Amino acid sequence: MAGSTHTVTNQPPPLTGYDVYSADRALTEAVERHVDPAVLDEARGELAALGRAAGSTQSQEWGVQANENPPRLRTHDRYGNRIDEVDFHPAWHRLLGKGVAAGLTGAWVRPGGHVRRAAGFLVWTQVEAGNGCPLSMTHAAVPALRHDPELAAEWEPRLTSTIYDRELRPARLKAGALFGMGMTEKQGGSDVRANSTAAVPLAEAGTYALTGHKWFCSAPMSDGFLVLAQAPEGLTCFLVPRVLEDGSRNVFLIQRLKDKLGNRSNASSEVEFDGTWARRVGAEGRGVRTIIEMVAATRLDCVLGSAGLMRQAVAQAVHHCTYREAFGGRLLDKPLMRNVLADLALESEAATTLALRLAAAYDDGGEQERALLRIAVPAAKYWVTKRCTPVTVEAAECLGGNGYVEESGLPRLVRESPLNSVWEGAGNVQALDVLRALQREPQALNAYLQEVGRARGADHRLDGAIKGLLTELADLEGIEGRARRLAERLALVLQGALLVQYAPPEVADAFCASRLGGDWGAAFGTLPHTLDLASIVERAQPVS
């Protein structure tokens, strides 16, 4: 008799068993726009397959398991030998293996590779963001290694491979390899020129012994790492292999794993070098210049990762409100909830559209596009990653108390949401990098203005925002104190220009009215009520 009262009603079905890629209209349209028609069918097929995998119950269970069973450090074996290994739950390996197999480290070796990989990275992030770190580092290591053609020839085929080989053994015996990165130290943080790790040349040309520490070393189970250390001629980039050619372990002492707010399935570590063997990458004293392209690529992945988190949060919120009823009807049909959902959807679509445009610039590779990336990547990294946390928090609130419960998955998104803003240079670092590009590389601003100029005349609010931005750029007084404001405006104007050109009119109209025209409040759900909000929400539906 007691069980008869337990009838579950008015609860949405799980958002599972769907194609995460094909259900994302902003993403699919960006791929259609930026991928060469000659390889478009192939790209559609591979991304839809990854999308179905991401939306499957199995992958979603792996994401939960990997998050709930964080990595464990084993410094010694049972006999007391130092081994410095990190153990992961089997679900982690399945997720990472799927990401490698899907080509998420292989952008550099196939046509349209950066857009295809960017779309896949955005999709796969929505399952569990933690495995994105080694995928990102491995992908981003390629341009740094290309400073040394011999090293690139040796390592690039392994890094771009679709084979996931988790065993620690000499790289020459592996069909696929992963890379990590160690730049920051406890005394310097973002000021890598303050690094104290010392690199002493060895007898063999190009080889060194490193002594020092790294306060944050990403993906410590990887096969190799790019690190910065002080050589005789100054700060230099080095490749540190985890296992040496003779099969012995390199000196790579993992002191502890970080206990992080989110991103708990991924291992971030502190490591010590004590006579650690390393191979120089690039010239001595040119470490920052050598590794900067790796940093830029990982910063774009921060934008993509945040876009993926926002998309999943919006998908969950819209899905819930489609099925949940209150006060005599669906939440989706309530004017105020519709305003909130439309506002969140705008933020998500703007992030996706901008991220894929930047990926397309990598595929183009021309001088103009490289100049655009120089200013647009730090501006996008600054702004998009900062929008991620308010979006995920508001999306969780759309589920009410259900969104505050772990089983909903929203708390995991909320905890993950601040990470990309901190990783690879926090907000101030990005804003100052924008200033450096403006002051030292005039071609970067020219490329940016040409890009947004393609949309001039299409919306008066965008035109006004471009004019205001030019006024801001003309006033150099107190420019460092205004760097965040400037980075924000650069990102918003670029998003507006892209949406005016490529998004449906109702999306572009709402974005320009709110983000550029000022008809917006301080919280989500404050869009002008006269806009076509229903169409914006319908476009954001994860399942038709």
C-alpha cells in the first residue's frame, strides 16, 4: 500500500540517445560554412558518428564514472621503487581513447582538419571535459615541435595518430603518443620568464639535464612534455620524454596531484626534475617564441571547451523546460522562462560561431588569417570563457532544485565552468596580450577591422558598436587599466559581425539589441520582449 503513493509524474525523460552534433544547429551550420565541399560529406559523417557516441547512455555513464573516480597517484611500487604513475578509472581511458580515435589530435594532417577537429572537440567536451586536457595538449604540441624538423618528423606521426596507446614505454615502440606541458612554477605563475628550472647542456648536442620544478604540469601520464627552463642563453623550450630510449624511466618526480574544484577526472600535477634528460626544441633563449603557438592553440581549445559546456548546459535547460509543466502549461511556453532560455541560447550560439570561425582561420593559414588570430584568440579566450560560468549557473536554475542535485549533471558543468578562464593564462593575461597585439602588430588590428567590416551596414547597432570600438582604440591614455573592457568589446563586436552575416535574423537581431545596443539587463532573461524569442529557443532544442 505504501508504494502506491510513489508515482513519478511531471519529470522530463533523460536527455540521452541523441546525436549531440546534428542537434546543434549553430555548430552544424558553421561546419557547412567553413569546410571545403570536397570533404564535407566525410566531415559530416565522422562528426555525426561522434555526436551519436556523445549522446549515448554508455558514454554518459563513462563521463559520470570518470568524474566520480578521480585519478590516483602512485609514487612507489610495492618494493619501494619510485615509479611516479597515475592510475585512472577504466572509463577515463575509454573516453580518451574515443577522443583520439575520432581525430581530436589530428587537425594538422587532413584537409579542413582544424574546423573538423574543433567541432568534434566541442561535441566530446559535453560528455566529460576532463579528457579534453591531454587531447588539447597533444594537438597543440605540433606547431612547437615544428621548430625542430627532426623532432617533428619523429613525433608528429605519433601525436596525430588515431591510436590510443596508454602504456609507458619508449616512444619509438608506440603507434600513438600523448603530450603534456609544464610552464608555470610556484614563484612565477603566468610570469614564465621568472622560471628558475635550470637546463645544463650535456655532451650530446641539443640535450640537457633539467633541475627544478613545475607547479602545474598537465596530463602527467603523457609520453612527453614541452617545458620551459633556463639554459645558458636564457629561457628555452625542451622536450622531456617520460621514458628514455633504453626503456628506463626519465627522472619525472610527481609530488602530488592537485585537488581541484572541477575537472576532477583529469590529473594536474606538481613535478620535480632532478637531472632529468631533455631535448632542446628551437633555439636557446627563444623558449617563449617556440612554445607560443602551442599556447595559442590551447587557448582556442579553452574557447571551444567553454562553448561545449555552454551548449550542454543550454541543451539540458531547454530539454527540461520542454517537458516540465507548471502553472497550467509547459515551462517552455512561459514568457519569462522563454526569455531566460533565449538569452542563454544566444550566448551559446555566439560562442560556437566565434570558435569555429577561429578554427577556420587556422585551416586557411594565410597571412591575413594569422594576423586575425593574433588578436581574436586572446579576446575570444578572455570573453567566452568568462561567460561560461554565468551560463551554466543560470541553466542549472532553469531546472530548479533538480539542477542543484548531482544526478542532473548540472553541478558538474558548474564546477567545470571557471576552469577555461584560468587555464592557459587568466583574464588579465589575455587582456594584456590583446594590448600587445594592438601595440606591436598593426596588421592584427587591420585584419580584425576587415573581418568585422564585412558586416557593416547590416545592423545599425553593430555599426554603432564598431564606431564606439574605434573611439576606444583611439584613446591610449590609461589603456592598461582598460584592457579588459577593450578585450570584451573586441569579442562582442566580432561575435555580432559573425551572427549578422551567418545566423538567422532573429538570433542576430536579439544579439545586437542586447549585447551591442544596450537593451539588456544585468542578468539573463532580460531581453526585449518584442523579439522573436520562441524561434531562438526552438533553434536551441537538442532533440526535435
